[in-house]
Amino acid sequence: MKSWLCGGAVWVCGALAASLVGPASAADSSDAIVKSEFICDNPPFPTSHSSTIVETRDGFLVAWFGGSRERSPDVSIWTSRNDGNGWTAPREVANGIQPQGWVRYPCWNPVLFLPKGDSLMLFYKVGPSPSSWWGVLRTSDNAGRDWSDPMRLPNGILGPVRNQPIQLPDGTLLCGSSTEDAGWVVHMERTADPRGLWHRSAPLNSAMEYGAIQPTLLVWPDGRIQALCRTKQGIITQSWSTNQGVDWSRMVRTGLPNPNSAIDAVKLTDGRALLVYNHSDTDRGVLNVAVSKDGKIWQAALVLENQPGSEFSYPAVIQANDGMVHVTYSWKRQRIKHVVIDPYKLQPREMFDGVWPQ
């Protein structure tokens, strides 16, 4: 029987952190790494990918999809909980077995989100491919220990496609979404009740100009909302809304590269935004952290991984109630890695023409 070894924490700081996550000279912020560990050292499946993390009243919950390989029908959604005593063994919480029972599809891209005054939500996708998948929602009232029956979202609605939604002042959820069936196109979905009516926006981009998907959303102090997107064009793009996500500006490029890989960002309590992404237009072997005071000028802050030719991808990032930043990401598609960062110890440095400082 295959053994499961989970929750083996590796505490990392100072020079040791630099040796594990890349050269400290890249931004000289390695002291900001408080903790680095795998969610599960020996998962019961060969591939793990596309994680998501949320803080609950009982600690942290991480979800991801795992199975024999991406697109395989045996790929399910798995979770692990950490109440302060280490990560629990992976637990399957959703799969793509259809009600008739005679067909099973792979699951994709879980998104955990805890809205104010509501149940914990788990959004995910089911289907043979990203061009034909559909959105599913499950909810939990006990921090992810038990889940409701799966509810398929309305036709044409996927929910948050890869990153957490934001909750607007009136309680509405604004979800960054995208489709891949007729070119890569970003749109927004909004709902006052995820179990009820949804509204889907017009596209934010033309697939002929930018092949963009998987937006991450940032809310700035003046009320503007920024969407940052992965693209096929080797760059991160952005679009802005000044009316709570109803209308969006034309999508344009940022000064940051992207190797056609997912990104995620979070607004910090000190007013800055923190972005986790691959600072390359071709290689997922480097994983970086940048910060910005306005969403336009980004500073190099930290190198999490630096092994060209490997893959460190699909980051998820949140700021916990104690101020620490938690990042999870796919480590060579074999395991999910969890890193805790003290954002107040980051020492950002300017990037000129998008070049990471050495």
C-alpha cells in the first residue's frame, strides 16, 4: 500500500531560504519567507495542479485537482486542511462522475472563496476540455469538512475560472472568467446569489489582439477594479473598471512578461498589491513576487523558484488575518507547495523595461 506523508513542514529563513528559492540578490527579500512546505509529500496520485487556498475559522483549507494526468477522467478535486497541527491527508471532495453513472469527466481549476455572511464556496469545472467544460458549485457550513451536493451553474456561466472572486460593497460577487472555445476571451460574471441568477459581461478583449484568460482582480482605494490576465502573447495584460465591474476599458499590455501561465494577485492591507507570476515570456521555471502601489508600476520583490526548464506554476495567493501572505502553487505538477511570506520584510527594487534586477 502506498503511504501518504503530509504536513512535513520545512521552516526557511535567511541564507537557507535563498538557497532553496533562488538568488536573494534578485530582490534581497529572502528573509521575508517565513515558511516553505509541501501540502503533501507523497500524494496518492502522480499529478497535482491548480491549487486554491482560503482561511476559515478553523485554519487554512487548500484545494487542487489531482489524478493520473491533466484531462484524464480520473482527475478529481482534493482538499487538505491545516488547523495548526499540519496538513491533513488529501481528501477527494468532488469528481466528474455524471448522474447517470456511465461516464466520468475530468475536474479542473477549483476556486475556494469565503464571502461575508455566507457559506464557504468551492467552484470548479467539469468536462473533457477547457473548450467544453461547465461550472459547478458546492458549499460548506463547517469549514470544508462536509459539502453540499454539486450544483451545475447556468449554461454559459463558469464562475471564477481560476482565481478568487471579489465581493463588492453590496454583497455581489464579481468573478473573473474566460472561455477558450472560440479563441481565448476574458469576461466577467456577477451574481448576488450564486445559487440563483448570474449575469455575464461582454468580452474584455478581442482574441485576435490578445489571447487572454484567467483574470485576477484587484480593488484600489478609489474604487477602480483592475483585471490582470494571462496571455498567449508573452505578456500580462490589464483592463480597468470605474463602475464596480460593469464596464471595462480596452485591454492593454503591462510591462510584465508571462509565459502563457496563470497568475494571481492580492490587495494587501497596507494598500499595496502583491502579484505572484512567472517573470519570463517563455519559461515556467522561475516564479516571482512583485508589488505595486498603483497597479501600474511593479517592483521586483522576491524569487520563489528559479530552475529553468522545470515548472512552478498556477499560484494562488491570499493575505491572512495576521497579515502574513500565503502562496500555494504547482511544484513540477507533482505536488502543491505552500509558502508563507511576511510582506513587511519585502525589499522591492525597480524593474527597468520589465527586466528583473540582479
